Amino acid sequence: MTTQEPASVEQAADPSVEQAEAPRPPQIDTMLGDGLLGGASPAALARDFGTPLYVYDLDLIGRRIDALGAVLPFGFRLAFAVKANPALGLLAHVAGCGIGADIASGGELETVLRAGFAPVSIAMTGPGKRDDELAAAVTAGIGAVTVESPGELERLEGIAARLQRRQPVLLRLAVADDAKFERVRLIGGAEGKFGMPLPVLKEAAKRAAASPNLELLGIHAFGASNLLDVDRLVDHVAELVAVGEEVAAEAGVPLRLVDAGGGLGIPYADAEKPLDLAALGARLEELRARWDRDPALREMEVLLEPGRFLVGPAGAYVARVVDVKGTDAAPVAILDGGINHLVRTALVRQPQRLALLATDADSRERVPTTVAGPLCTGLDVFATAALLPKPQVGDLIAVLDAGAYGFTESMPYFLSHPTAAEVAVRGGEARLIRPRVSPRELLDSQVAPRW
């Protein structure tokens, strides 16, 4: 068996939260437990909702939120990174779990408000915010707008003045990874796409602190994506707080909030070790104890923005085998969906674990299998030589750990196939949260003008 893909359902485990010390139900480490897909039968899901489809286990998402929250010290807050999965039905569940939301567009703002997030729990990040997006954020009364540049600060200040509001803000610091990826370092060099170099940020902080229409809370910086290294995550937080204290002191305001971004990772291969939550909590407790001895930091809060960590292992992309070719020793299974629905494997060139969802899977011979989609491109391959039970036409195959950066990151219009449906499972009950869209429906929305 390869280290990338499990041979069957029982081996499709993600132990990302095994280390949490908080009491929790069993099966927190896997989406595919005894009942499969959150307690719903794969065959029943395919019958009721068709294929391809995304399936999200809402109970598992709740357990992951609880497990992460249980190890965080006092003064740490969570905001779900909506870009990871903006499905309204999923977001409504996350909002009900009592955490905030990190958004990056006006569209995401509208979505999280409809999902039930309290405006004060929402933080808006991202470069290139339009004036109408900033105005919508100020009007909604969101908890923080992360400002990316002096120009954006000026525009936001003018918008808040016109609306007669005082908008809380964070200032985004430009960061970069060093060449060896050993740790995240803060930079003060040339300004890039994200954030401001430290000298520029300090001047922006002074302006924000002096403005009657802005309330300077602190600073924000995003370190890196999908980290499984506790030391790198904690070093980033510690370094950012130190810089925030310096910025706040020079601006003459207290440091109230440091947004350390996301980056909490999940394993995508069996050989990868999951994030050690117990170690993460212990290291953050050490930081909190140190800050509590500093009068300037006792009241400071830290915001973390996990996305993938909370929802990635709770999602699966399920498609049906429509053709089997190749040889008996090395078959090629062609699915009815591919990278038009789940492009991540091709985009980052990292395979994800697979499971063949058949009741007799364990009795079949396991063979190295290529699993590919129906698109006319060689990129449309989920895995090569994945050791799976020998596939048959009609089988269901799941791409695991697909709850983050799946549906909305992909390219559903490519080659005019139907989109994937999205289904949420809670307490074993499955409900449709985003219906499939047919090519005819997409075609009907277009216009062929008569010239």
C-alpha cells in the first residue's frame, strides 16, 4: 500500500486532533467512521443527490472547533477563514459553534451575515478592497478591517467619516518565508502584494491612532499555509506580538488585538504527522504567562484564523466510476467528475487520500490504480498507482480531506459538465445545501446578441 492513499474506508483516518486533552466523542480523527461520511450511506447519498457531490460532516467540524478551542489559553479567539469553504449551510453551522469569521470580500461579508455570524466577530482581510466593500463593512459594524496599505487606510478613513462611524482597524504587516522554510520572518523591505513593510506600517499606525473615525486595535500578519510544525506557528505568534507592542507604543495606543492569521495544517498523506494540539496549547500557554507579566500586554487578545484545519478532514468529494480501462494489474478508473470540481491536486501537485466506497471493498484484490476525471486534459488525474480495491464501473470513489479549498477553488464551467452538489450531514441525516447546476441552466443565463 502506498503512503498517499488508503486501500479502504477503514484506513482513511486523519488523526489531526488526537492530541487534544479536552473530552471528546470517539471518531474525531476521521470523517469515515463506522457509519461512513458522517453516518450517511455512500450509496444512499449517491441515490438521493446524484454524483459527483461534496459531503460535509458538520458534527466533525464542531468537534474540531471544540478540540482546538480547548487547548487555547485565555485571550485567544478563533475566526473561521471563510475562503476555505464558503458554503452557506456549513457556515451557518460554524456560526452556531460560537466562533468568528475571517472574510476577504464583500460577497463573503454578505454570506457570513446571512449565515448568522455576529458583525463584531467578523474581520475583513485581503488586498484590493473596493470602496463599496469597505463601505459595506463599516455599515455592518464588523469587528475589524485589516488595512493593507496607506492608500487603503486613507480611503477607509474617508468612508467612515462619511458614514459617521468609527471603524476598528488592524494594520497588515508584510511577511515572507525564508528560503529554507525553517521559520517565518518579518520583513521591512519592499512592499509587496500583501501588507506594509514595518516602517510604512508604523507611520500608518500613527495616522490611524490620531483619526477620530478609526480605532487602531493592533496588527495582523499571515505566516504560511498548512503548517504542521508547532514551533513555526508559535514563533510566528510570538514575533508578531513583539512587533505589535513596538508599533502600539510608538503610536501611543494600547495593543488590544494581534491577528496571527491561519496556517494550522492537516495531513494529506498517511506519512505526515498531524498538528500536535497538546504541544500547541502548552507553547501558547507559555507565551500567555509571559505576556501577563507585561502590563502593556495583559489585556491583549490574539486572533487565530483556521480554515483548512477545521473543515478539511470533514469533507469528501464523491464521484462514480463510469469506465475502467488499462489492465487488471494496473487499472485506470475514470470518474464522472474531476478537477473541474476539485482542482487542488493538480494546482499544488499534492495527491490526496482516496477511498473506494463499496460494501465488498475489503474482499477485492488491491492493485495500483490510476484515478482520473472525464476532462480532456492530462492534468485531470487525482492519483496514479494508488493501491485500491480493484475498481468496477458503478463504484463510488471518495477523495478525502476535501472540505477545504474544494468546490469554490475549482473551475466548474470547464468543458460544460454539471457542477457538483454539496450535502451536509448532521446526526447521520443528510441534507442538500447547494444544488447541482446543469449545463442547460448555465447556458440559459447567457445571451447570444443579434448584431
